[in-house]
Amino acid sequence: MNKPAELKLDTVPVWIDGKPVVPQGRMGEVYNPATGQVTKRVPFCDDAVIDQAVKAAAAAYPEWRDASILRRARVMQKFLQLMQANQKGIARLITEEHGKTLPDAMGSVQRGIEVIEFACGIPQLLKGEYSENVGAAVDTHTVRQPVGVCAGITPFNFPAMVPLWMFPMAIACGNTFILKPSEKVPSASIRMAELFKEAGLPDGVFNVVHGDKVAVDAILNHPGIHAVSFVGSTPIAKYIYETCARNGKRVQALGGAKNHAVVLPDADLEFAADALIGAAYGSAGERCMAISAVVAVGSAADPLISLLKKKAEMIKIGPGDKEGVEMGPLVSAQHRDKVASFIAQGKKEGAKTVLDGSAPPVQEGYFLGATLFDNVTRDMEVYKNEIFGPVLVVLRVDSLEKAIEIINSNPYANGTAIFTGSGGAARRFENEVQVGMVGINVPIPVPVAFYSFGGWKNSLFGDLHVHGMEGVKFYTRTKVITTRWPNTDAPTSRLGDTPAPGLNMPTLG
Ligand code: NAD
């Protein structure tokens, strides 16, 4: 049984039916990665709590589905204003629990807010199609209707942005929603739930639960949930996709990545090196769009590597809330150790260590320095795995063709980039590379909110990407209505040229 929250500072509540609640049962710990200290506790929900959330979302659904589109848009506009006013507070929660720097956290919340801006345009986005006279006195139109109760399961690395890819779109479309954020970073989601309520969202439309595999499995197997959006690592994404498909749920499951940047000899190498430093080491490499492999073509390699080394050595490492710090800690001790073991493995398997970040200058917390490996080959573990830390590997090739072949043979296909001064090379790359999001002299090509985000191959299981029009399509079902209204003032045209009823396949026109 749940009891109303006694909002202890150290326990992050769940949010069900418009209220904070602290369920009894298993608890997890939330850390400040910059100090290694436990700062809060978080409840790990079981089937009963998930069922409560589904009941609240199901009860709120009929009224929200039938609310006018303008009302839904106005609630969204108010939520947008509140998110803008509270952006810094949410960024602080992210820095405290994830470790990324405050300016980086601010930027990520901003990218999430842009999805709310897009969702404010829902009256325009939900317009259907209409064809007059598809037969005599017969018209056809389409409507986009919500799917029902939707759920989102999100990773640790973007505590606000990734949830914001999902729930504003789903709710603007008329669905109700249950969010299960990463148990490592639970607070930003609860803050957003409070703000959404303040914006006028009816209770039960947006709910937040916490936990691990137990909570996730309860979501995947609950018959009252109709669609699931997932973002996280590839093995879990595949599991989510398969389980939801088996259970008859609509599903989109975004997975991990190994993003390559090709640098051609005609690129502005200074510009490319600056861009790559940000893309590889920003957020300590814990971004699904981080560049973790550089494919240096021909004579670009030597000067590029010395520029990367020089710039990576200058990165200021420390707690994310300290002024001037550029790279914070990894999210957990376990993850820091895993990344460190990849650095050790890279040395063992013969990659050339240009920069070794395994002994960072900061003592407490989960820090690593920037690591740069040269002469990496495709059979090495440091290339094959998504390390998800501040480790950049360089592969040397002699042609653009070879670079494209390497990228296309990688099982991941989230993002990629090319740095070049040649329009022809860029065009060929754009055309031939088999990756979902491509940057041309842009290192992290995360699409703006009115386009859709998603990779190919092992980086996405499902068909529809998140936000933009594909987000609207994921959270709605199209219904096609065919209508006959004979003109009663002109009785002779009552039946038009429609054939008399019979057993044959009806035709129109
Ligand atoms: P994760 O897969 O470990 O966890 C993601 C979510 O799944 C969390 O909510 C977690 O509680 C849950 N989960 C974990 N293990 C589970 C299990 N065995 N069964 C059911 N649910 C489980 O991912 P993470 O470590 O939180 O995040 C990092 C990963 O997310 C990286 O691989 C990164 O590339 C990926 N990511 C991808 C994108 C994208 O857009 N493709 C965006 C951000 C992060």
C-alpha cells in the first residue's frame, strides 16, 4: 500500500494522479557523481505501483482525449513558459545527479524545451486529409486519434531532454502518459511533473514512476498500456521492442551508438579538431550522438591528431557546478570502472595511446580524463564497443570510399559527420552512408524538434523516430472515414451512379 508522500528531502517520490507518493518497498540510491556521496533515495516500483499509475492514466484518458485541441495547446504553452522560467533549477538537478556541467545541462534542457514549443503547434499538426466526391455523393476524410495510455522509459544521460522527446508530443496528441526515467537521475522528471500540473494539466494525464527491470517489465506486460517509447542501450532496446511486439503494443526503441566522423585532407583541420573535442568529450562522452571514432583520411591524420592532443590536454576537469569546468565525472563508479577497463584493453590490444585519461587529476568522485587512441583497427574492442565515456579512437584510411565502407559495416547507425571543403565529397557521403542522422561540417547533428530524431540498424528498433512529424504519427492512429450524404433536395441524384447493393466488392466513382 502506498501512503501520501512525507516529502522527506532525501526521497524522490513517484508522481501518480497529480500527487507525489512514496511507495513502500525496495529503494535505490542516487549519487552525486562529483563527490561519490549518496544524496537521495529513490523507490523501486513493483507491479502494484505500476498498476496504480496505469489506472490513474486510464481514468484521465477519456476527458483528456476529448479536450479541445486548443485547450491542450494552451496547457502546453503554459508548461513551456514554466519550463523556461525553471530551466536553471532543472539543469542544477541534472548536474547534481548526472555530473555534466551546468552550461551543458542548460543546453540539453533547452533542446527538450524546443520539443514543447513544437508540441504547442498541435492544432496544425493534427489536421487530417479530405477528399470530396471519391464516389457519387461520397467523401473520404482522415482523422488522427490518440493511442491511449502511453509509456516512456529513458536513459541516464539526458534526464530531461529524452523524456521531453516523448511526453509533450504524446500528451499534446491526446494520450495520457507514464514516464519511467533512469533510476540514476530521477529528480528532473518529478520537477517537470510538478510544473505540468501547475500549467493546468489534469491529474492522471502525466505520471512518473521509478525503478529498475521490475518496473520496466511491469510496464511492458501491462495490458492497459498501448504504446511504449524507449531510449537506452541496444540490448535493452531490442528486449523492449521484442517484448512489446509480442504483447501487441506499439513500440519505438532507440538504442546505443558508435558515431564516426570522417575528416578529409581538404577540411579546415583547426575547425574540425575543435568540433571533435566537443563531440567526443562533452558530457564526458556520455551522449548517444557523441563522436567516438574518427576516420582520418590520408594526410589529414598526422596534423589532426596533434591538434586533438593539444586541445584535449587543455580540457578543464572537475565538478559540473564549478565555474570554468568543461568536463564533469562519469555517472557512477561502476560506469567509470567499465570505461577505465576499455582504456586498459585498448593499450593491451595495441592501439597507440596518444593521451591516457585513466589517472585524472581529481581524486574523489567518478572522474576520468580525456583519452585518445591512434592506429585503431576494426578488430579492437575499443572500436567495436560503445564505450560511452571520454575515449576517442582514430582509424587511418586512404580514401573516402574506405571510410564509408567502415561506417556502413558497423552495426550501429545513429549519427555520423564529415569534415570537408568539398561539396562533391559531402554529397557522396550524404548519399551513400547508411546512418540515420548525418552532419556535414556539423559534429553532433541532433535534428531540431520539428524534424525527427532516430538512427538506423542497431540504433533503433521500430519504424518511427521521435518528435517532429514522426512523433505525431507514433502517438496517433489514423482513421479513414468514408461518408455518403445524398442531396435530399435533388431526389433524382440520390443514388448517383452508385451500383445497386450486391455481393460484389463495392466500387465508387
Ligand atoms: P540502459 O539501457 O541501461 O537503461 C535505459 C533504461 O532501461 C533505464 O530506464 C533503465 O532503468 C532500464 N533498464 C536497464 N536495464 C534494464 C533491463 N535489464 N530490463 C529492463 N529495463 C532496463 O541505458 P543507460 O545506461 O541508462 O543509458 C545509456 C545508453 O543509452 C547508451 O547506450 C546510449 O547510447 C543510449 N542512448 C541512446 C539514445 C538514442 O537516441 N539512440 C539517446 C540517449 C542514450
